Amino acid sequence: QVSFFSFPSDPNLKKKWIGAIRRDEGKNFKVTTHTKVCSKHFIDTDFYSGYASGVRRLKEQVVPTVFDFSRPKRPQRKPPKQRHVQHPEMQDAPCAEQNSHDMLEEAGSDRITPDSQSASADNAVAAAPLEPTAHNPQPEQDHENTIKRLKQQLKQTQDNLRATEDSLVRAQKEAKEKEEELKATKATLSSVTRELELVKQAVMKLEKKVGKQFSIVRFKHKDDDVLFYTGLPSYTVFQKILTFLNPGENGANMRPWSKPQADTTKPGRPRSLTIENEFFLFLVRLRLGLFEKDLAHRFCISVATVSNICITWTSYTFIHSGYLNLWLSKERVIEEMPPAFKEKYSSTRVILDATEIKCQAASSLALQSATYSSYKSTNTFKGLIGISPDGTVTFVSNLFPGSLSDKECVRQSGFLTLSFTEGDVVMADKGFRIHDMLSEINVELNTPPFLTRDQFTDTQVMETEEIASLRIHVERRIQRIKNFHIFDRPVPLSLGPVINEMWVVCAILSNFQSPLLRPPNDEGDPSYF
């Protein structure tokens, strides 16, 4: 039964084992836990005895000693004596007897050992065939056959050598070709590696450029920047509004304003900006009032493209804003009504006010006269804004010429067609003399009292102050709308076709800012959205 034993953990004993097996540790040999020594290299006394299981265990401090190189060499026998073969005529009996006698004496002079006996036997065997050599031609024939066979083997070896040389030449040629191919491949790989490195550097530059590019992605993680550039409280609200508008993939649901008769089934020119950045550009135009040339430089597009994007998005957003139900129900108004209203003005349904924005004077005298406001002493557009008691915009009218009275604006705006309920109250400034129109729909008007005597009574003064403190919220809402700085400068005549739509869109977008009178929710968007 053969067993295998690992090298001992004792360093000194381990060195003895390594020395015993005559192997030096190095690159080609390393003693590990898997290096074993066979039990054949130990003697029987190196093992413990008496294990019933038959398992062989080494004694401590034993070293393998049984190896081929450690066995004692057998003494070599002496070479046989050189015998001189005599010619047949010289061989007679006395000589043969004398030779035999001499050989016996020589053998007797040495110590008789098994080796010497075998050597003598070998000598006897070797000497036996010498007698008939002169008379037997067989060795010469065998010698010739051997030479012939060796010549054939030599020829075969030479043929094999030539074939091997041919194969070697072909292999060397192929190796040289492969080496050339390898060099070419390495050169190509080196070139591709350099190109790849250049591409990586270009990509990194582009990524840095994109990171610095003026786009919504650059500001998406900074709510204060989103509010500054768009008027919306966060990127989340920006995305919700864009989802609600549903422009479609790559603007498939939008039709450019410059091509009303275009065939929408045919693909047009690729867009210069993504849909998200087009909407961002449109909001920046409204919020900051930047010139189109400025926006063209910021977004790296042409001025004509900026104009096209702004007008297209204005019309598209205005149309889809009609799906928002701004006018709140009576129950919703009461539910959201602040305590200041509930105490004395709980029937208030809407707070109404008018505001004006300056516009460029037209060359036509008729248009100049129509847009001239005696209150502002300049050419203006006038619009109505209605808010619920909690400050939410619930009504926004179209823009009218600045010369139109507040009463006429109310009549033409469609305000009287809203779904009022009997007993509702409209709070307004005393300049709104619309009692008669509201009474026709069973709605009351709450305005500050008029001065009918030399001075107001204490009750009238208190009432005026209370109404003014509540009406201030509609003025705050109007101020938020005018914080869309597109209205800072007089509206140019070039925006005449879309300024009314811009006005409505800005009024609705102001609803998505933080509420005027109640804490903003987590999303910062109105609850009706």
C-alpha cells in the first residue's frame, strides 16, 4: 500500500527533506501544501506500527532516504582476459590442456565471488564460438546484411531529413509572413488606439461643452435657477407641464406656425433643439424677456428659428391651456377660503381687477387712439384678472385696447357667462361700476364705499381698509404675472398677433408658483393640476 506525505512544517526538517530529494526551490519548483513524498522513499522503521486501520504514519524527525541515486553501486566485474585465437594446425591437445590448466590457476588465484563466477561463465560462453570461426562464413554474411540494412536506414533517414528541412523552410517562411502580419496588425492597433484616444478626448470635450451649454439639463438640479429662467418652481413642475401639453415624440403633435398648410405626414427638417429645450427657450423668452438675437446666441441657433419656436409654442400652449378648468366650484372656493374672508366676506367667489401693459404705438391714428390710455397716458393693452379668495387665478381675459373702460372689458370678456350661483359676491375696486350687470345674474358686487359727504364715516373707513387688505392679493397676483419680463418693455407690433396668447399663458403659469395665501405643497404645483 502506497501513501503520500506532505513536507513537514518545521523549517529545519523541511530543509532536510528538500536536501534529501535533491531539489532546490526556485522558479521551477516550489514546496506547497500539495507537494507530497511517496512512502516508497522511507524505510520500514520510519513508520509507526500497530495501526489496525492500516494507515501508515511517519515518526517525528524522519527524512526520506530511499532513492535511486542513494543506493550503493554494485562492484563491477573485471573485464575478461584477452584470448589469442590460434590457427587450427597449431591447436593440439597438450596446448588445450595447458591453457585450461592456466585458466583454472588464474581463477583460483582470485577470490571466488558470484560476480566472478558469472564473469567466468560469460567468458566461457564468449570463448565457445571462437573455435569454428575460420570454417564458418555466417558472420560475414550477417555483417553484409547489417551494412545493407544500415544503408537503407541511412537513406530513409536522409529522406526524412530532407522532408523535415523542406517543412522547416516552409514553416520559417510562414513564420516570417505571420511576423509581417503581426507587425502590420500592431501598427493598425497602435493607430486605432491613438484614434480611440482622440475620440475619447473629443467626447470629454463635448460632454464638458454640453454640461456648460445653455439648456434645461444644466439647471435641472437647481430649483432657484429653474425659477429664475422659467418662472416655474422646479424641474419636476417643468416636466409635468410638458407632459400635460403632450407635444409628442420629437414634436409630432405640433405644427410650425410658419407652415399652416404643410403636409404633416412628410418628415420635415430635423429640429435644432430637443422638445424639452424648445419649451425651455419659450419659457426663458417669457420669463426674462430676452431678445431673440440673445436667445439665438445662447442656444446656438438662428434668429429665425428662435422666432419660429416662440410663436409655435405660444399658440400650442395657449390652445392646450383651454383644457385647464380655471374657474373653481363654489364648494372648492369655500374649502380653500382663508380665515380672513370667512369672517365677513364668506360669500366672495372672485376678486376682480384690471391691469394694463404698455404697447408700441401703431402708425395708424385709429389704432393709436384705440390703444391710448388716459389713466397711463400712453398706449396700452388692458386685461382682466380674477382670483379666488386663496389667490389662485380663476379668470383671465383677452387683452383689450387701453382706451376701453373696465365695465366694457367685463362685458366683452365673457366674465358674466361664468357659472355663478345665486348669492355669490364679486369683490372689486370701486372703479368697477358693474352693479347692474351683476344683478341681472343674481350676483352682488362688493366695492369700497364712495365718498358721498365731506368725509367717510368710521364704519366706511374700516370697511374700505378691510376690502383693501383683501383686494391686495389680486394685485400681488398681477405683479407675479408681470414678473414675466416679456411685459417690461412696450410690446412691439411684431408680437401683436400672439401677445394676447402670451398674456393668458403667463397668467396660467403664475398659478404653478408658490401659493399666495397657503403653504406650498411638496410639489409646488396647484392642486387642480
